[in-house]
Amino acid sequence: MKGIPSLRRYPRWSREDVNSPERRAALQRARAASPQSVDYFLARTDPELPDDERLRQATAARKAHYAGMALKSLKARRAKRRKAALAGGES
């Protein structure tokens, strides 16, 4: 359930200092597990490859991920615009 972790997160962050080591460590783990981080994609490459090749593959996978998200966003905006145009023309 998506809501339960956030219910636990807010009281914790309200008690901790913004610059506390515990908060930085928790956020660092979360950021590393996010597709925003190259580490996320490095973890999904073959560990037997040389490091430079793994980094190249991870960077390419990250770019592909964001390009896919941009395409989905574009399609959603177009569909929304089309729906609004059809609704406006029916009056």
C-alpha cells in the first residue's frame, strides 16, 4: 500500500534535523534506488563486463528510460488536447 510508508515518513522527518547523518543516509539509499541515478541502471548490467562498458550501458539505459517517459508524456498531452478540442466543438 502506497500510503502507509508516507504516513510513517512524515513524523520521522519532522523530528530529524535536515542535515542529520541519518536523514542523509536514508535519502542516499532512496536516491540510489531511483531511476534518476545511474547506479539504478548499473545494478541491472552484467557485473562481468568491464566498468567502462557497464557505465556506457547504464547511461544508455537511463537515456532510453527518460526518452520513453517523454514519449508517454507527449502522447498523454496530445490525447488531452484532442479530447478538449472534441468537447469544445460539441457545444
